Amino acid sequence: MRGKITRFQIQKEQPILSTAIHAGHRVRKSVQPYMKLNEQQRLREEDPYTNIYTRLPGSRLVVNRSRFELDVNRREEKSIYLNPEDAWGLDVYKKPVPEQVINKTHQRYHQFYRNIIDVIEYIKNEQGLVMILDIHSYNHRRKGPAAPPADPELNPDINIGTDDMNRDLWDPVIDSMKYNFKRFEYSGKKYNVKENLKFRGGHFPHSLHHYFNNKVCVISIEFKKEFMDEWTGEPYPEKIKANLNLLQETVPVIKEQSQKVLKNLY
């Protein structure tokens, strides 16, 4: 299934939906003349390669448009970065964006949410619930490529965002995920995993939890950009593969624990 800004692969036999809503880099032609940022600047704040992390059992959703055109993880009125404070102090546009262009972008925002709701309904009707892995990445070398990285105690290898969910209901899933993440090793080092330290989750999980109540659990997973050079965009394939292996090993655990939740729901 292909929408204007998304790519879906749907498998109703699995309760898992993996998403990479900030993986996209494209900007549509009608927006490009107003864009001030170059491709390298955009790439630095996007989530490149997170589409690879959605290669998991179950359904997949990848947004192919840049968050600098449309950020579906924010409320509609903030989904276009019209002011520097919306975009880490960056001037995204070099001149005012016409109203008709903004309206078209907002139409795509609504299309995205119509599509995702339809897909979730389809899976939920088959499985009883849907587990959504909302996969992101974040920068930790904002002071420059030659400067020291940010404090690792405040910038974990993985941040799990669980804000705005029924934490009591979903405890078995979240706790088992954290346990599995923490026991995983790469190059002889275990991952530093925190919950709601760096990020708590955005509008995407908030809106889906509100719409579907307890039938959907959106877990926001933020990988620190140690799997790439966040200034040049160069990928580190071995670390990407390790992170994907971690997720692949964790999915069966999530599925098993979700069955316990399912019994409490029905």
C-alpha cells in the first residue's frame, strides 16, 4: 500500500507495526523554491537509516518525505517548521511559504493519519491489539564533528519513550523490552537504556493512544546516532546491523508479553 508520503507493508497475521516516520528526505517540488536549508543540513536532523530498523516481523510504515516539509510527529499547527524555534533554531525557509502550499502540506498531514488509522484498525480487528514500534534516532554531537560527544549518562544508547500510555496495563511489554535491550551487547559493551530520559514520545503516539485507547500501544524507540556520522551522514553498517538484530530478537518477547495484556483486555 502506497500513500503520497508513506510506504506501507501490511501483514495482518502479526500484531506488530514498525514505523520510521522521520526517515524520509524528499521535499516536493512545490516546496523546494522556498527551502533555505540544503540537503546536508536537513539530513542532520532527519532520521536516516531508521527505515532499515523496520525490517521486522509484522507490518511496516516508512514516511518518505522529510520532516522539514511535514512533521507528522507534531500537532498540525506545528507540523510545518515556519519559525526557527520550531526547528532547533534553524531558518528552514528563505521566504514566506504561500498559503496554498501550506494547505497542501496540511492535506497530506490528514491523509497520513487517515491511512495509519485504517491500517491499525485492519490489524487490530485481526489481532485484538496492535504493538507499534515508533523508531527514531537522535543527535549527540551538536557542538560539532570534532567536539566531544554529549554526556552519555544523559544521552543513552537507547531511549524508550512511554509517555501518554497506560503504563500499568503495558508493564509486561515495556519491562521485557527494557530487559532485552539491556542484556544485548555490541563490541563487548552492553547498551545503556533509559526510559523517558531524552525523549518521552511525540504527537504520533499521543494521538494514537487517544484514538484507540488501550487497544494500541506505541513505544517510541530512540537510537543515539552512533550508527552513523551525524555530520556527514555516513552509515556504520555493522552498528546498524547490530541494532536491527537487537530489535529482531526483541519482537518475539514483545509478542509473547502482549498476549498477557490481551487477556486483560477481553
